[in-house]
Amino acid sequence: RFAELDIEHLLEELSDMSKSDRRELHSRLLVLIAHLLKWQFQYQTLADRWREFKGDSWRATIIEQRNQIADLFQQSPGLKPLINEVIAGSYSTAVKLAHKETRLPLTTFPDTCPYSAAQLLDDDFYPDNILITDVTC
């Protein structure tokens, strides 16, 4: 029965699945990084109104991306060693997204990702510890 397997087709399918998972990781990290950048750098603009703003939708997006990335790593553990490479590849697009959504100058944001992989995946990490703890999700 092994001889009946279409090995070439199976390898192609595995490769496609791997590429799809990598694209999903890239997309989720891009959104996560963009929201952390907005959280950190737009806070300075909203400083006086931050308590009113609370960042609920940003927080919800950050939580969702972290959960989805954790699920992706559980389903495809082979992605974990690629995280730093994918972060580096996602960062410039995340900056453009944060710039577009905040209208802050591009020069506001660091040239390289200011967050480590561990910070990005840490449920308790928010830049500059600007977390309103009296709000639950």
C-alpha cells in the first residue's frame, strides 16, 4: 500500500500547509505589533484622555492575536523557531499600518521591532506597562 501513495503530491500538500501557516503567523504578528505600537506611541498623544479611552478595542485585538498565535504554535510547533525571522519580516508593514491608523509620523516608530518574541507572546506585556487594570475583557 505504501507504493500506492503519491509521495510527490503529499510533499506538495505539506509544503502548501507550511506556507499557509507561515503566512498566518506573519499576518497575526503584523496586527499584534501594529497594535502594540499604537498602544505605546499613541498613548503619548492621548495622555490626558487615556483614562477615558481605555484602549478596549486595541486590547481585545492584542489578546485575540496572542491567542491565535498560541493556537497556531500548538498546531504547528515547527513555526516557533521561525518567530524572530517572521517578526523582522512583519515589522515594516506593522509600522506602516500603525502610521496609517494613528497618523503619527513614520519617524515616531523605531527602525526595528522594540519588542522581543517573548514580550509579544506574553499575555501580561503591554508597552510601558500602560495597562488599565480595572477593566476586564
